[in-house]
Amino acid sequence: MAKNRPTASTKPAADSPKPGGAERIQKLLARAGVGSRREIEGWMETGRLMVNGEPAAPGQKATTADRFELDGKRLDITAAAEVVRRVLIYNKPEGEVTTRKDPEGRPTVFDRLPRLRDQRWISIGRLDINTTGLVLFTTDGELANRLMHPSSEIDREYAVRIFGEVDDAMIERLLQGVLLEDGMAKFTDISPAGGSGINRWFHVTLMEGRNREVRRLWESQGVRVSRLKRVRYGPVFLPSRLVMGKWEELDQKAVDTLSRTVGLSSVAIPAKTPDEQAAQDRQRRKSPGRAARKPAAGRWEVTGTRPERSAGKGTEKRPGRTSEKATGKSAGNTAGNTAGNTAGNTAGKSADKSAGRDSAKGSGAGRGPGKATGKGSGKPDTRSGRR
């Protein structure tokens, strides 16, 4: 898949934001970490965003000296005066939504991220609630916008398990293009990655991030996606060391590589104060939630960027079968031992009666036969219990 790896954008670095000068409102506010450009445009269309007491208009320009209000509340855009570019990678587990606040009260990907004082984390793309894997976050709205914009052609790679028959003709159709309800879509690369029968793994790559696009493409061919995990976004891979529910911050070299991919010049990552570093270290050491640490029975978890070949049809564990076998064995042993002890005690008592109390004490006849008989009768019962 090396042929599909991202290359540096042809856009000049001069397109980098220039703090202080007048620029489009959505660009200015996005850089301040207030929200994504799409969100800000929505606020403008519904009349929620005010600039100097007047409704903001699409295409309008402003500076950091202007006053912004959202739903009557003053917005702090001091962060836009200087570009702060930090990037996190996060291994999203199942059950989390990629939104800042969920009206249904479900956990969100932002719940686990380190808190910022003067900036705000912006998610670069989204994953639906059932998809796991790599999510990027940044404090720089311009970087986020360029990485998400279709014109940048940043490729995303996914590990996907397909339930159903997949043939060469189907793969060719998915590479050539399929008409979905929101237009043509296709994979730029499809590579087999293990499995057998009707449960097979593939690594797929596409150049855009439409809603549920990977799932919809496969479903258009009459098969079903049973597992889906994003393992790469542009030049950034999900490292195998990063467990689900955990994050780590990219260093200067990695952030610069990501910036060059979309034609942005390098910006130095600000140094953290000792208190900030200590707080982040504590948060990173916190154990992820139970759902992230140990998926529920039947759920899937991949520890690396490629699925194991043993993850195919014939190797999936069935907890029920194991527990039934163990339960049967335990029940058999218990039944056998109980029967053996009962038989032994009965035989011992019979011996006591026949030989007399004094004779039993002297020779041990009451105990001896009881133990021997108990052990002997317990073994067949144990075998019977196993059957």
C-alpha cells in the first residue's frame, strides 16, 4: 500500500494562518479552538453568532480585536492571536461517540483527553460508535480543517472483517467505484489480511471521510462489516503499544511531518509547565474504563495495526463451550466423591456392627474398609459425571 501513502501537499506554506490580520470568521474562530469550521458556519446560518453586536455573515472577515458572542455569551479567542499546534493520537474503544457533548448521555472521546487551559481539542474526523481505532486531535483549527478537507486527499486506512463471500469481481467493483445515496465512492486500495471462509480480513484505504462510508461500500455488495478499526490517518499510524481508551501526544518531528502533508509550516510545540506535565502524566496512568480495558463477551479487540491471521472463522473462542465442559467435570467429581464417601461410611458402619466396637478400635476395621470403599466407588461415579 506504499503507493497510496500521502505525499506533501502542493499548497505553499505561505497559506499558513497569519494571526493579527483580518481573515474569515470561521477560520479565525477555528484556530482559537472554539469549534470546527463546519460548526461555526452552522452558527452563522442560524444567527447564533454575533460580531460586534451584529449577526455574522458568511464570508465576513474579522480580527482578534473584534468581539464575538455565541447565544449571547462572549467567546474568548485570545488563543487565535498565536498558533498553538499540539496533536494527540487516541485509541477509541467501542461505545464512545465522537462528539463533545452527547444528548443521550453516552461517553465521548473527549472525556479521556487531557484538559487544556487556553485551548480546545478539535477532533480530526469522526468514527461512529461501533468503530474503534485511531482518532487525531489538535489545538490548531487550520491543521484540522486541512486534514479533513477532501481537496487535501489525505488517505485513511482501516482493518475490516467481512462476513460473506468476497470474490475478485466484488473487489474490482469497489476499486472502480460504487454509486451510494450521496454520490460515487470507492476504495483506493484493498489488501487481504487473513481469515478464511465467510469471515475474512482486509485492509482498505479511501481518500475521504463520509459518514459510515466503509460500511456502506461493503454493504452495497451484499456483505456485512462485522469488525472495523481505523489504523492510519495520513502519515500517522496507530501504534500497537497504545491500548484502547488511552492517548499519547505526538512529538515535534511527528507534528511537523503531519503539517507538511497539508502544506503548513512548522510551529514549535509550547513547553509544558511542571504542573501541566505532572497532571497529564497522572491522567495517562489512569486505567481506562472497564469497557475499554476488557470488551464484553463477543466483542473484538485488536492490539496492533493489523489483525491476527488467527482471527478467522475457525479460531474464534466460544466461552460457553469451555464453561460447560468445566462445569460438567466439576459436577462429576463432586458426585463421585459424594457417592464414594457415602459408600465408605456405610461399609465402615457395617464393619463396626459385625466386628464389635472393641474389635473395630483395635484393628481399625471400621475406618479401613470405609476409606477403601469410598475411593473405589468414587472413580466410576466421576467418570459417569463427565459423560
